[in-house]
Amino acid sequence: MLESFEGSYGEDGTIFGLPDASFHLEIVRSTVPAIPVDRIDMLVFYLPDLAARERLVARMAAAGKEPASQHPYWQANGGVTYPDPDGREVVFVSWTYGAART
């Protein structure tokens, strides 16, 4: 585990290094009781830089996928969010935990 947080934009979470700090997996938990239409359920991919994020965004566009509306945290911190087939959110972020954000 690299870090955990509470009360950030209304959510709690834990960040893991996979297998170390160069790649991350973040699990975000809503602090609000589960409401099916409003529950936050996302998978966040931290990428090494903006170029890596832009390559994934280009692949999504080539596949005909459009970004979804953003959680305020990702809007403020360079994430791009897409819905997965089950209605969850997949977020691509252009920085890794503890590194400069681009």
C-alpha cells in the first residue's frame, strides 16, 4: 500500500503500487450510502506521463468511445474518464503517485 485517504471530495480510498511505485491501482469508496444511480464505482489507471494518457485516449476515440462526465477530483487533476460496459468508470491519469502531475 502506498497511501490511503479519507474525505477527499467525499470519498475514501487506498492506493497500491503494482508491483512498486511505478504503477498504481487506486480503490475509491463512497462515503455516502449506496444509491444505485449515484454510487461511485471506478478503476483508476495512473500512467507515467501525458503522452501515455493521450495514447489511450486516442485508442478509445478510434474505438468510437467518448469520455464520460468527470468526478470533480479527476476534472481538477488531469484524469479522463470512460464508462465501462457495466456502467462503472475507468479513469486514465497522466501522473503516478508522488510524481509531478502533467
